[in-house]
Amino acid sequence: MNIHRKITAVVGIGMLLFLTIMVLSLNNLMTSFSSIIAEVDAISGDMRRVQDIVKEMDAMSSSVNDYLNTRGSRHRAAYLTSRASVRKKVDDLMMRDSNAGDRQLSVALRLDLKALDERANKIFTLTDPAGSDRMRSGILMNEIDAILARRERDVENHFKEERAAETNTLAEYFHFLRNRVLLLFLLILLTSIGFLLGFGVYLHRKVAVPLNDLWKGAAEISHGNLDYQMQLHGTGDIAQLAGRFNEMALKLKRSYV
């Protein structure tokens, strides 16, 4: 193989190695960042689901209050629709693979829904909630409002604690990623330095040293030392050129005899 082909092959292998490390490093970082995004999305999704449940429970309370004011059957129907929606959302939330805090919140939401439904049903069964049973209905509505107020407070506290815990986790994860990035760049740097050193050693042994010997031999021959023989062996271009110089020196020596 000619020397320029060898150099081209070595450079190509080095570039391929460098690009492979770069691609693997970027893929590793993208995977890590994707897991962070997925975790943040999961937290946001849980918050949205719980907030939707709280809003639906508020809608149930509004339907009961509207029923007290108008005795309209459509408000009771709206209450039943909201209740069915809340039950489904709470069941879906409990079926999710969540942590202990989220499961505890799901159980609390189900218990609050049950307590709210019990008081709402009592209001619906009152004969005259706006008249003779007004005091009783007022007490029940106050209890419903207290349930919702407690639930909003518990949900807010839950997510405050969860966000704090998740923030600490993400901070530790980002610190881990930073160290990984530094490690990957260090690996790329060391690989590049190793390749350049190896390539330099290869050029020194295969090109620089033989060319220096060839230069010395050509200088000896040009000064009239036709007995000088270059000691370059192999099938490379420089070794073949040295062989031609040796042959030329022998032919010149014979021509002078």
C-alpha cells in the first residue's frame, strides 16, 4: 500500500472513531434529557388531573347550591353528571403507577367525594330546602364548603411538598448529567489526544525517520560516496525509492570503474 493511502486510511479510521464517540455521547445525553422531560410531563399531568377533579367537585357544589335556589331538576342532573365524571377521574388516578403520596391523595379525594355526595343526597331528599328545611340545608352546604376548602388546601400542600421533592430530585439529576457531560467531553478529548499522538508516532516512524535516512543517503551519494547503501527495508514508497538510489549508486560506481 502506498504511503498516502496508509495516511488516508489512518485519518479515516480516526475520524470514524471520533464521530462514533460523538454520536454515542449525544445519543446518551438526548436519552437523559428525554427522561427528564418525561418526568416533568408526568408531574404536570398529575397536577392537571387533580386540578380537574377539584374543579369538578366545585361544579358539584355549585349544582347543589343552584338546586337549593331554584329546585330545578337540571341542576340535579348536572350534579349527577359531574359526580360520574369525578368518580371516573379519581378511579383513573388511583390506577396510575404513582408514588405513595399520590396514592394517599387519591384515597383522600375518594373519601371527600363520598362525604360530599352524602351531604348532597341529604339536600336532594329535603322536602322544603328553601323553606322549613332551610337551616338543615344551610348546615349541609356549609359542610360541603368545608370539605372543598379542606380539599383545596390539602391538594395545594401536597403539590408544594411534591414539587419541592421533585425539584431536589431534578437538581441532583442535573448535577449527575453535568458530571456525565464533563466525563464524555473528557473522553472525547483524551481519545482525540490519543489519536493525534498515535498518528504523530506513525508519521514519525513511517515517514519522518525514513525520509531523514533517505535525505542523508542522497547527500552521501551526491558528495561522491557511491559505496553508501541506504538501510531502508520494506515495500513502502520510501523504501522502494531508497532501493532505487542504492541501485543508482551501484550503477554509477560501475560506470566509473
